[in-house]
Amino acid sequence: MSYHVLVVEDDIVTRSKLSGYFESEGYLVSEAESGEEMRQVLQSSSVDLVMLDINLPGEDGLMLTRELRSQSDIGIILVTGRTDSIDKIVGLEMGADDYVTKPFELRELLVRVKNLLWRISQARKPPQEPQSVENEHIVHFGDWLFDKQRRSLTCSGEPVKLTKAEYELLVALSTYPNQVLSRERILNMISHRVDAPNDRTIDVLIRRMRTKMEMDPKNPQIFITVHGEGYMFAGD
């Protein structure tokens, strides 16, 4: 997304310098040399951030800051040649988000602009509803429903019994769908459920799961063998 930045600065050299730099960085930039022009731009288009010079002719930048903040949550960075810290404090109290003093490094100003726009974008995001914990434990694939928390497996509503080792195997594989897991990795995920485990243990468990779950165990569609590497859970 291209953010829209409004540069409010009466000095044409500084204004052109800022506008040119931020345009080269991919921003949409508008210019204003007074408070009145600033209002005209804000009325005619959507602006994300204002870079506002405190020392504008006719109107004080600090009062303009208060006006802006009372009307919107727009980003405001004050730009000034004053070095008095009182101006900075007052500007922030009026509602400015940040403050830079001339002469400033354009790169530093760019970083400040990016950080402010990121904070604004995060604040504007609608709150996300927490994901249901129950849904995190349920895996659907084809006609199958596997509830990890309840340790239940059903096919079209019909329950299928699993041993502890088979349950652990299904948890391990379904947690990493469409990823090849080596026998050793699978063994490490289930070995605490199996007496005297070895590589053949995984092959035996896979064969048992295919017998229980595959339409054609000789042509498996759920538990895929990847020769030389291991097994992959391919349940849709």
C-alpha cells in the first residue's frame, strides 16, 4: 500500500527536498505552505501522515497540531528549526506523535515515518476474535474427523478405535500435513508410548493405520511413503 504523506512547510527548498525524497521512497506526497492549504488537502483527499513545520506564516504549528489531533488520529511529525525543548514538550502535549529538529537526516526521518505509520496501521486493525481452542485440536480430512484432545477418530460419524501408539502417530503426522517426516523424527515424537521402539515400529504402525483408514491399503492416499525419506500425511 502507498501511504499518503502531506508536507506542510513554507520554505520551498525544504518542502521540495522532503517531497522529492519521500516520493522516491514510494510514498504519495502532497504539499502545503500554510495552514489553509493544509486544510484544503485534508478535505480533498485521505492523508495518513502530516509533516508539519512549527514556524508557519500566519498560523502557529502547535495550534494546528491541536486542531489536527482533535479531528482525527492522523500521524503528526513536527519539523522545526527551534532547539528549545519546551516546544517539543508542548508539541507532544498538543497531540504530535514525533518531533524532529532541523537540520535533520532524511534517512532518520524516513525511519520515524515508517515506524509511526506502522503503529497507526496496527492501531486501526479491528480486534481479532481469539481462535477457538477446541478448533485447534480438531483435524478434518475427507470423511474423517480427528479430535486430538478427546483422542477420538471418526469416519462419517462412525468411531474408529486407536491404540495409544496409533493415536500418537496420527497426532505427529497430522500436525505436519504434506511434510515428509523421517522415521527417526516420528519415533522421537511417539517413542514414549512404545516399548523397545525401533525403525520397524513406525513401519508396523503405518501399516496398521492404513488397514484402518485407507480405502485401498495397497494404494494409500492418506499415509504416503516417500522412499528413502519417511512418511507424509496427505489427508485433504
